Amino acid sequence: MPCVLVVEDDPSIRASLMEILAEHGHAVRSTGDGFGALREVAQGSLDAVVLDLGLPDLDGGDALRMIRGISNVPVVVATARDDESEIVKLLNAGADDYLVKPFSGAQLLARLSAVLRRTAVPASVAGQAPPADPSSLVTVGELTVDPPARSAYLAGRELVLTRREFDLLAFLARHAGTVVSRHRLLAEVWQEAYIEDQTIDVHVSALRRKLGERASAPRYLRTVRGVGIKLVAPH
């Protein structure tokens, strides 16, 4: 039974979210402030956190960064902020996904399910790092992606990527030279049919910056208008 921490300062919203999660088989813990969230995370035994940004004691973004300082627990941010730059900041700070308020219980459950699937550790390797396998490395130009180690390097420099950014980059690298449709990315990277329209664009934009390129001057990430995205070696 996955254990989810709900961090929400509005008692009625918190109670509603807890009820929805409990009804669908989740163990639920809750708190109404940022420092309470940090205490809960520090105790461990959490599978995911739903984090509201409008907290009374800490800005949710600061709370997220502090959580990331002590835990890799998946965090789904609940925010009323739909500005792309704000969302990019949250993803770069360690959020695994985000929901823009108001959102439905069905959307929350779908996002949590997708995050939990992506972050589950197979029983066969729990507690044990997988053996190194050079054949698993994917190289495109000066970019090297190591899926088992969840690491990526550009010209020998390790890239600092969020969990979702790595998932997206690794998928595109495995299909280098092939245009990948948005529909396929939703199905195979996000593993869900519905997300905010701008989610893929936000992640692609973040990856571009970390690869040292711009949409107006692409090197690795090429957008094929109306079709999808492909990863290629720079000319």
C-alpha cells in the first residue's frame, strides 16, 4: 500500500485529498505546513509527496528544495502558478511532476500512479546497484547516456537532470535520429494519456538549456513541427 504525504494548509482541501487517496488504496499522512512536511519526510516510509506551494511558514519552492536535501521521495507539486518559468524552476528544484489548481481527483490519482510506476525499484535489484554494462551506454555526438546509472554526460561533464528530464533524454537517445511523437512520449515516458499541454514543452526547454542550446539554434534536440521531437548528433 503506497504511503502518500499530503502537504496542504487548507483543512477542507487537505481532508478531500486524503479521502480520495484513502478510497483508492493509499496510506495517507498529512500536514499543513512546510516544516511539518520536512519532519514527515525525515521519518521516511513515504512513497510520494503531494506538495502545495501556498504554505503558511515556507514558500513551497523552498520546502521542495529542503525536501530534496534529505530525500529522493517523489514529489508532485500542486500549484496555481501556470507560468512556464515558475514550472521550470520547480522541476529544476526536484519536482517529479506538477498539477495546476484546480485539478480533479482522477487527475491526481493518475499523476501519482505514473510517478510511483516510474520510481518503483524492481524487487530483484532492491538494495543492490545493477552491475555496470558498457553495452547499455547510448552515445550521440558528445552526449553519453547511461540508463542503469541514470546519469548523462556532455563532453565529459555530468548533466544535472531531474528524474523526468533524464527519462525524456534517455528515451530520445535510445531512439536517436527518429522523430518521436508527443503521443508516444506521453505513453512511454509519462505513461499517461493526459497531462498539461505545456508539460512536454517545459521539459524539452529545460533539456535544451542543460545541453547548451536554444530552440532558435538547436544542436541535439530538433523539433519537427506538427510531428514531434528527435535527438540527433550536431553537424
